[in-house]
Amino acid sequence: MARIHMIIATLLARSITSLAAELDVARSMASPRTCGASAQGRSLLQQNASTLTENRGEKADERYALSLLVVRELRAEDWTTVVLPLIAVVVLVVSFYIFLTPPKVPIAPRPSERPRDSRASEGRPSAVPGGAPRPLSMVLCSDLLVQDGLECTLVLPRLAALSTNAQVNVSDTKGGAVFRIKFSLIPDRDGTRLVMSNQSGDMTFATASDSRTVKAGAAQQRSLSIMNPKDPSRQYLLEDKSGGDFQVSNTSGQFIRFISIPGGFNAIDDQDQLLAFLDPPVRNNPGQVARIGPLVDVGLIVMCFLGIGVLTNDKEKQLGKK
């Protein structure tokens, strides 16, 4: 569009310049005498200028009066010779400005960035390729799935620091109890170590027991069997891996890894997607903050984080005996 304007302006300027030249030629042929060109004309202008100065009684400069008379004596043809080229120059200047000015491109807004907790970001992977999180196929309690687009933040008790059987709570960030946890330092008769129920204790969501499928080996690897008492088919095995990491898996071979970081864990599925994480403990605070992402089963993640505390407690107790 700017190039079209430039071409039109150039043609218009040429037309104006040609018209001015034609008018000048025609005026020269019609009347070769110009204002003030002869000696008689100059003398007449000077006399008129002197008369104008005397009549007004002003001490004006004679040159100024002479210039005024020259302007008055100019005919229409003389004005066209001056004005038309000026118009052509103005048109060209404006056209060059329009042509050389770069078009304004709207700037797209920057995508909003989700703020991160500086304490929680250490050692964690960045956003998972693929955009929106996919529904977690490993579900222990279908009633405890985090809604899409939301995040669940809970405060978990530090079971590794307990030295006796206890009944503790999983609470929200304001201190309100969300789940009741029954912890058995020494396994019950059926091997139960953890029971997670609602706040009143009349509804059990999940249990964790010492696994009886793992045979004693040289490494004496311990594990917990996590299940939903209402649906025994939903059963998972939480194992202690090397290097301080843990892993929970089902009978189909799907798993979630709990990667150890200083004071906490990252929960990552088999697609390397970050599902949840456990913040390092804060001094003089008996609990640890757990953050669980959208479409993730809160029941399974909470039981795994608590189960890690149980296995850690057992490991430290075993090392103490040695």
C-alpha cells in the first residue's frame, strides 16, 4: 500500500511541476516584461516606496516597503510559478515519510507464567511437553482425584520422626483436619502399618501393610502393600529403591517414581510427568507440605508419602540395631 501511495505521489508531483513549467512558458510568450525588470519599473517602485514611507510617517526601512510593493505587483502567473513547485515538494516529502515508516505490528501479549515457590522448585523438572496434564491411570481412591486446573496442598505428618504408635492428621494449610491417619510403628497382627480414613474415622480410604510377597534377600529390601479396602483389585506395591528413591507400581507394570531431593521428594510417572512433590521440612514445624497436581489421586500420593516415612523409620531402626 505504501508503494502505491509513493507512485501516485510521484506522478502527481511530476504533473504539478509540468503544469508550472507550461504556465511559465505561456506567461513569458504572452508578456515578456516582468515586474521590476526595467529601469523604469525599478524607479517607479522606489518612488512608491518613498511615498508610502512618508505618508505613514513611520521610520520604516525603505527596503521593507520595497519588498511589500514587489509582492503586491506580483501577478497570478508569478504565484503559480512559486506555489506549485512547493506543493510538489511537500507531496514528495510526505510520500517518502509514509513509504519509509515501518508498519505497526501488534505485539502479542506474553503468556502468563505461573509463580513457583523457590523452596519447591529445586531439583524439579520443568513443564512437561504436551501441554495439559493427562488423567492418571493409577487410581487408588477415585473419589479423591484433584479437579482439572487445580492443585491440592496438604500438610503431612512426619512419620519418620515418630517413635511410637500414633494417630495423626493430614491437614490443610489452615490447620483443618482432612484425613485421619493411624500409624503403627509395630505392625498389627495382619501387618497393617497405616490406615487413612476421613476426619471422623467412619470411612476408610486406604490401608498399607508390610508386603508378604517380597522374599527376604541379602539386601533385606522392604516394601508396603497399599490397597483400597472397598476395592481390593486396586492394589499397589511401594518399594524402597537404591539411592534414597522409592517406587510404587501396580500389577500392570505402571509405576510412579519418588525421586529424592534434599529433604523432600518429586513424584514422577512413567512418562516423566511431575505429579506431586513433598517440600523439605521447615524448622520447628512437625509437618511437611505436599502439593498434588490436577487429575492426580490424592489418596494414592498421600499414602505413598506416608509409606515412605514408614519405610524410612524401619530402615533407621534396623540400622540402629546393627
